[in-house]
Amino acid sequence: MRIAICDDCREDRGRINDILRSCLKPGQVEIVEYENGCTLLEHANRYDVIILDIEMPDMDGIEVKERLQWKLKSIIIFVTSHEQRIKETHGLNVYGFVEKAALEKQLSYMIKKLIQAWTPHIMLASDIDSRDVEYLNAENIYTMCYMIHGESKLIRASLGELEGRLKECGFFLIHRSCLVNMRYIEKVKHDVVVMRSCELTISVRRRKLFQEAYEQFCRRNARFGK
């Protein structure tokens, strides 16, 4: 897990760093610190989690969130000293917020919950991150990847091979030629999954297995919405 800490106060960055290292095993985490939002913006998508201070000079954490909101894959945890700004923290990919006055207790709890719900991701190709794939369709020895931004990309790998690689990344085979990213399921209607861009049919043989897998996925990722 790669984590960025963005806070203009060196002492607070140190406190957050210490908390993270107490919650995560050695080798389980890579932590990078930033002292301002402008610098973080250049590198934000490198990270799985961003711990972001709200009150910073030049560009505060809320502005950073708004600039990144539609292109960020990372999860954001806000830290603040001012409760009145908490209502501004809501948004896409925001996991929650913690108060600096209770940083050790609240951040430790949130990081431990986040680890329990964490869904890994992999690169299917140099330009295909599994987090950006809505679903995949078999095309003989190739597989077509349908991306969340509307484009499609063909890769030379069988769907069976990709199913194995994506098993721990929140994907499920709804029939023999279609693998869906459960993160992007809007709802399930009996034998159909409603994705962001289309509806896909679940085979009769896979229906019960899918229902069990999706319920488990939803419980594990409850804090993320779907």
C-alpha cells in the first residue's frame, strides 16, 4: 500500500507517519510526505491512500480534493483542526475525516478498518490499471477491456488467465465470456447486473455464486458505497 501524507506542519506529518507505521507491518506500506497541495497534485495518482490536511496555505485540502475528484483513483482521508469545515470534505473517493485533537485514536481506527476493506489492484498492461476497467469480454485468445471512461482496449490474454489474476481485485465471472468489476455495479436485477454503462446478463449456473460473492464484496467495502 502506497500512502501520501500532505500537511504543511512537519510535526503533524511526523505524528501521522508514526501512526501509520504502528498500524501496518514493515514492508506493507510505502509512505511519502508532502508539505503542500501543489506538489501533491503532480503525483497524487501514485498513491492508494492520501491523508490530506484541510488547512494549508496557498492551496488547502478541499481545493486539492476538488481538482482531483474526477481523475483520482486514490482514497482520501482528511485531517482537520476545525470541525466547522467537516461538511466540505464530502466527495468522490473520500473515505472519512479525523480530528487532529484525537489523531492517534481516530486515524488508527480508520486505517485498520481501511485495511480490512482494502481491494488490491494490478496492471493488466502498461496502460491498463484494473481499477479503470468496468468489465471484460472474451475475444478468442484476446480479451476486450471496457474502461470506465468509455474507451475499449484489446489485450493478448485469455479471459481465463485474467480471471485468475483479477480474483483478489473485486472481479467476478458472470458467464464464461464476461468478467465484471464489482466496484462498478450499480444494482442487480435477478439475472442482470446494471453497470455504469450497460446491463450484462448473469448465467444461470453462475447466479448463486455471483450473489454470494457480491454480497461479500459489499460487506467488505461498505464504507465505499456499493
